[in-house]
Amino acid sequence: MKTFEYPQSAAWFQRAVQVIPCGIYGHFSPAPCPPVSAYPFFGARAKGARFWDVDGNEFIDYMCAYGPMILGHGNPVVDEAYQAQMREADSNSIASTRMVELAEYLVDLVPIADWAFFAKNGADVTNYAVMIARAATGRSKIIGIQGGYHGTSPWMQAPGHHGLIEADHQHVIRIPWNDLGTLEQAINRHANDVAGFIATPYHHPVFADSELPADGYWSSVEKLLRKHGIVFIIDDVRCGFRLHMGGSCEHFGFKPDLICFCKAIANGYPISALVGVEALKSAAAKVFHTGSYWFSAGPMAAALATLQELRRLDAPNLLREKGRKLNDGLVRIAKSHGYTLKVTGDPGMAYYRITEDPSLMLHQDWCAECTRRGAFFTSHHNWFLSTAHTDEDFQRTWDIADAAFEGVGSRD
Ligand SMILES: Cc1ncc(COP(=O)(O)O)c(C=O)c1O
């Protein structure tokens, strides 16, 4: 099987580092995907479940832009809704009625939602949620989960990252996932000063297995937070509309006060949303939070079309079914080469790890060898499926995975 080379990507990267810090920053940085020589850096085009890099190499996309492309690249229904709106108006000097329609749609779709608010990125709405919690309670502290990610604002970044100061974390308490005892202790230690608790619906850190909520975890958390008047925030930026159309809390059977959505909400068009309960509506109205592009109507039209399509397709169940099929095949192929591929998290956005090598180097090597052959796999992050992934894509991926294990094995 042919392995790819990336001379054009490398040449563009040389140009990039001259004028852009790190060349490519943030989650698209090549750094977490070793060896970097196995990965393309710059894309040229994308369609459905595939993308092509600047060297013309074709990849089956298992990252879906790190989550947004839930219906696949260039979905015609969503693109047409977006373009129709763009022909009318996008960033105008007054608000668009698409905003009202989208809020009405979310209030209808998400059981806990009595109102909705729109921004651009996930961090815009996780920040807003925390501000609402503080405004509503008059308290300071926010409890979050160790290894949980809610965006790049200073309070959300892990302590020790460059550019942070101690004060950024002064009011943030990090506790282990699935640990009720520590949550209770943190609440008691800061009696009457905990404004909010923020967590993802299940734990999906990088470089580590995903962990589902333990039986009874969410109902106990909900009870505890209610007892102490603490605002319950679910960061559904990554999982939202992948686990359940009503918010991932519906999948796990609990009711938060605020839910943050982004990524899959508009199939790649830039928009995020915060939805919340009636009791927090007046606090939300008092908090000043806005941005230059937060009223752009094109992405709102795209979000409406995306949500309607996801509902029509019963996307969460479809993605789960596709995920199970892909994962069973990969696990079987790994086994045939004498390896154990551990799959954790929801099947349609699972995290994978070859367990024989705890250093993750073998796993990184296998992901790199798959990527070089056309299945775009990262080794440190959960993958994402789209409704556009087909059985043919999976068969090709299994063939690649098989060949990649031989590639890995031949260097042992
Ligand atoms: C769970 C979670 N919350 C928040 C964010 C931040 O979103 P954004 O990068 O759009 O600000 C992310 C991004 O990956 C995320 O996965």
C-alpha cells in the first residue's frame, strides 16, 4: 500500500513559521502528533468524509475538524441554507430574525432550555456560563474537573501554562472526575462561596482513556448542587448533538441549569450557543457579553439547517451504530496482529489506545502509519465520525489499519 509524502505541506510550513507564531498554533499544531513527518499540515479541499491536503493526498477524515463536521464536509442542505442567508445579509447593523428562530428551535429541542444565547466559540459560552453563575449567586468559586477542557481563557487553562498568573486560578477548584466525596469536600470547604460546577457530560481528556459517568454520579451531583444553590453547568461543546439531540444530559438522565454548545451545532459554520433554565434568565440578561461577529446570520441559518438534518437522520443513534461497526473492525484487526486496541467513550467519538505500550509510543506509531496511508488518525485525542462516513470508508480504513500494523510490526 502506497505511503504519502508531504513536500508541499512542508514548504508551506516553512513559510508559516516566518510569519505565524509556531507556524500552526493551538489544536491544529503538529506537536501532539508524532512523528510530524507522517502528518499533512495544510488542507486544500474536503467533501463528505474525505479531505485532500496540498500535496493531493486523500484522507478519510476521523477528526471532522475536531468535531464540527458532523454531517460531513460540504453538506449540501446546510451549505444551501447558509448561502441563501448570505445572499440576504450576514453581519448587519441590527439583529437578524434567524437569531430568534434558532433560539425558538433550541428551546423546543433541548428539554432544559427556556432561553438561548449565541456567540462564536466554545470558550465564549463557557465563560458566559461562569459569569452567569457568579451573577446569579453573588459567589466566586467555580468547581471543575482535573483534566477537563473548557477553552483557552486563563481561568480554564491548566495551571503552569505560559501567560497565566496565580490569580487566574484563585477561584477555580479542580477535583477528580467521578468523585462525589471530593465534590462534597470542596463545597463544604468553601461554604457559601461556590457559584458553579462545570463539567463535560463524560470525561474526555487528551492522552488518556475517556471515562463515562459512574452509575448514579450525575443524579448525586445534581442533588448536591441543588442543596447548596450551586449553578450546574454542562460543557457540551464536544459531545453536544452527538450523544442526544436534547443535550447529552438527556442521554445520561440528568438536568443541568446551563448547557454550552458549539462544534457540531452548525456543521462547521462558526457559532456557539448557551441554553439555560428560566431561573437564570434574568442573571443572563444582566451579564454583558458580546462580540463583533456574534450576530452574523449566515451561521445561524446553517445551525437551523444542521439541527433539522441531525434530527431527521436521528444522528446520535446513527453515529453510535457507525462507531460500533468501525471500532469492532479495528479491535479485530489489532487482535489479529497480537495487539489490544482499547476503545473508550461514546462509540461515535471514541478514544483509542493500544494497551501493550503504556508510553503510547506504539499507539502513536500506528496512528501515524494509518495517516500516511490515508486514514487520518490522531493518537492523543478522541476521534469524531460524521453521518457521511460509509461502509466503504470503513472497509478502506480496516485495510489501512491492517497494513499499518504490519508497518509498525516490521520495525519492532
Ligand atoms: C469540551 C470543550 N469545551 C470547550 C472547548 C472550547 O471551544 P473553542 O475552542 O471553540 O473555544 C472545547 C474545544 O475543543 C471543548 O472540547
